[in-house]
Amino acid sequence: MSDAPEDLTPDLALDTVAVVAAPVRKRPKPGERRVQILQTLAGMLEQPGAERITTAALAARLDVSEAALYRHFASKAQMFEGLIEFIETSVFTLINQIVERETVPSVQVQKVAAVLLQFAEKNPGMTRVMVGDALVFEHERLNARMNQFFDRVESQLRQSLRAAAEAAGSATPTVDAQALASAITALIVGRLQRYARSGFKRAPTEHLEPALQRLSS
């Protein structure tokens, strides 16, 4: 079996290149400016070692005033909430598809872990939000929301792992599922942190399949 997991994600990355390289000069259509702001914020977060992003720096990158930003978002926290919403919607849409289409619980677990890490690999800036690096000194509700995101991931893993344990004849399927779901979630978070701290050089999907197989064996 190949070490590289099957790429289960569509092209979910926010298209930051065009925005960063050539800011749009024409008046955007309704709703487009919000997307441009989020795209640019995500692009700035992709810079390895990037410091805390200010609204002044974000406005300068977009070649608009800070007041123009606040016409679309009440605060910088709302901008980060927009990124978190993108993460939640993208990842859980894919996870739900996996659960619906894949009938083997153990395969569900591997694909859920893979799809989350593949999403991060395609969206480096989002990874910094997911692990909390970009949320330092921001509103505490942002970190709380990301914690809830990983709680939901762990809950889904636990459901699949319980079904797998029952199928394997475990005498304690609930306990087994809880322990293993916690360990796999920790593996996912650790790989996301390594990816961010390596300047996005260490792929989070690196040798993922054998790692999951050893963990669940």
C-alpha cells in the first residue's frame, strides 16, 4: 500500500495568488469584496513566520482603507470567523460524504484523517488558523470554535471506531473507540502543527497510511 494517501479533496483552496499578486482595481460586485478580504488574509497567513496580521497591513495589501474593511466585517475577529466557517464547511462536507459512501468503518477512519490533512496541505494559511498560531492575541471565541471543530472530528472518529470494534468482537467497544479516537485526533493535530512550524515544508500527509495502521493495530 502506498504511503501517500489517495487525494480525496476537490480543489478547496481559496485562490489567493491573483489577489496577492495583482489587487483588483475595478469596483467589485456585492459580496466579492468580502471574499477578496478573506482570500488576502489567507494568503498573508501562508507566509512562513508571518507575524500577527493587522487590519492596517491587510488594508494596504488590498489597497483600500481600514474603514473599507469594516464596511464588510465588524472586526478582525469576524474575518477569522469567515475563514473558520470555510474550514468547517469544506471539511465536514467531505467527511459526511465519506460516511455516507464508505461502509467499512475502519476505512472511514483512514479517509476522514486523510481528507482533513489533505485540506490543510492545500490551504497552508488555513492550517495556521486550525492549530491556533494565527489566533494568538485574537478573541478567545476563535480558539474555542476551533476546539469545537476538532471535538466534532473526534466524535465522528469515535462513531466509526466503535462500529469497527463491535465488528471485530471487542468486549469494550466504547472504551476502545474513545481511546483510539483520541489518539488519532492527537496525531492529526500534531501533523498540522508540524506542517505549520516547518514553514509548510513537512507535508501533513507524509507516511499517513502506515502511521494509522500501526496506531490502530
